[in-house]
Amino acid sequence: MSNRFSESASKGVNTTASEDTEEAAQAALGDEGVEEAQLNVKLPKALRDAFKQKCKSEGRTMSWVVKQAIRDYISKDK
């Protein structure tokens, strides 16, 4: 089963810390019309499996949950 999150991740767009500030601000607001970049994270297998199961039980993709966590993290100081 394909979704827009897995399709975007499979494209693997690389970005750098020198991204345009306006583009980064738009990316923080949502996914529509924004170029996406892939983030790879090493986790203990048990943690990844538990995360995957919890996301599945809540009907959410792992990508969506990670994006929300990052949005929450960067907006908490604003």
C-alpha cells in the first residue's frame, strides 16, 4: 500500500543546513507544495518496533508522527 509519505521518502532529497530560511519556515508549517528531505535515524530495534506498533495501532504513519514531534520541538520556544 503506497502513500505520499513513502513515495516522498523513496525519492531521497538531500538538503543542507544552508537552506533558504523562508523555505525552511514553509516546511515547518506543512507538507503541501514543499520539497521534502529524507532523515535517517539509527534506533535500537526494539524501540523502532514499539514505535511502529504504536503508530499502527493509532492509524498513523511513522513519518507523520516524527514530523509532528519535530514541529512541536521547534515551535516550543516560539
